[in-house]
Amino acid sequence: MELRLNTRYTPGATFPLQAWLLVGVNETPAKIRDISGNGIGLRLFEPVARLAENSPVRVRLRFGAHQQLLAGTVVHLQAEAAGMACGIGLQFADFPERKTYLQLLQPIAIGQSLLPVPEDRVIQNEPQFIKRAYRGDENSLLTVWVEKGPGTLRSFEFQMQDYFCHVDGQSGVLEAYAREDSGSHKGKLSNPVFDISGTIQSEIRQLFRWILPNLAAAVPDDVRAFLQRHAT
């Protein structure tokens, strides 16, 4: 959960995180321009009375059934052709509030930070496949296996901190994995450890689905489509 606090991430266009700016008792809908571990950039499409730099405000975030109301201070205001850009420095009341906020940020940070691993640093140890790898924040690593010759995408494994989603080319089933606590600093991959109806596995699968709308432009379209096809 310890993200680089000053790194700004832009949510994907279809990621369903919504925001409102509250000044006093007035609430104004806003579009999230970027988001970081300690702040959020908003675009306002209508005038907001008494809004000025250094003024106290609140930001209401909604993600599905979850809502969070956060206090903050305006650190930047700039008029734009399509409204007003507003930067908010957030102030967390306690650790649980900050942790909840970072959980909202996590799928954005993982998806947006993925970058290709240089080819000479990807170990190619399977004669029939070529591996592509994409590494990002939060100890995330996406590995895709491509069949030599036809170039067909056959399987993938997506590490998200200590959890994994995997699809092989034969079953086509999205499975959740966990890193076993083996005493080794590396640990190892287990077989699926959660029952298919278990809430933990459901959360891992849901995190994977939330990451997909936020995938960085560095992830090719064929890989995006392959992941999305197996996310349902």
C-alpha cells in the first residue's frame, strides 16, 4: 500500500471512480484528471462560489457502492477553456481512512505504471513460446506467453503484490493464486488456495478486473483484448 506519494496517475476513461467537490454545503460534480497518494486533480465544468487557493474543501469519491468523504486544501487553481482545473491536497484523519483511499488508488496505479520489460531481461526458457513481460508499481508483473509461429496469445499470469491471476491456453479459466509463506524470501506459487466461492478469491479477481480499464498505453492492444476476454 506504500505507493510513491508524488506519482500522479490518470484513471482510465471507463474506470467508474466518480468525484464531487464540496465547498461549504455546496457540492459540484467533477472529473478526475489525476490522482496520487496525497492529492487529487479535478476538472470542474461549472463555477464554484468561494473557491480559492488555500481554502478548505472536501472531496467525495464514489466507486460502485463504496463512498469516501475526504478533507483537503486547494493547492492549485487554473482556468481552462472547458472549465477550471483544481488541485487538492488531501488530509487523512487516520490510518484506516488513508488505507481505504489507497485501496481505491491501487488498481489505477498498477495499471498505469505497467511498462515493457526489455527483451534481454526476459528469460525465454520455453521453446514453443515467447514471453512478454510488463512491470509496474505495487510489485506488479504481467507475463504473457505467445505461441511461436502464428503469434497466438496462449496464456498469462498477472502478479499483484502477493496475489496472482492466471489463465492457461487450454482451460481458459481465470484462476486466483497466492504466494505461500514458505519461509523463503522468494516464496513460491501455490495451486489455487481459495475456494471458487471464497470472498478472498473474488476480491483478487475483482482487483484484476478493476486494473484492466487503467492499463497503460505501453500495453499493446492485443494483450489488452486477451486479458479482457478472460476477465468475464
